[in-house]
Amino acid sequence: MTVGIAVKERILELCEERDLSVNKLCMISGIPQSTLNNLISGRNNSVTVSTIKKICDGLGISLEEFFHSDIFRILEQEIK
């Protein structure tokens, strides 16, 4: 699993836990809908820490909480 896919999966996991749609997450995070839709759809596998921070702020969690997930423990080596 790549970092981009892991971030996507974590966002979807957090939305499901909070019964939020991706569109609602955009609204509460102040992220353009196109940005999050491109990430979720896989058209963009690169996300900035700034965008993740906005998501965390919208969800009321820290960056540490965002990355504290088994999803990030099974990442592949990106440079081979």
C-alpha cells in the first residue's frame, strides 16, 4: 500500500466512524471539494501535510491521531 492510498483509506475510515460524507468533510475542513474528490477517487495520490492538517482541524483531531492507525504500519517501501 502506498502513502496516498493509506491517506485515502484513513480519511474514509474517519468519515465512516463519524457518519460524515466526504462532501461534509470538505465543508467542515475548508478544503475544496475537487481536492478531496481527486484524492478519494485516486486521480491524485499526493496529498500535502497542510491538507491533512485541515482535515484534522475539521474533525477535531491531531495529526498524531490521524496517523495513529494500523493503515500506516503496513506501508510499502516507496524508494527501492
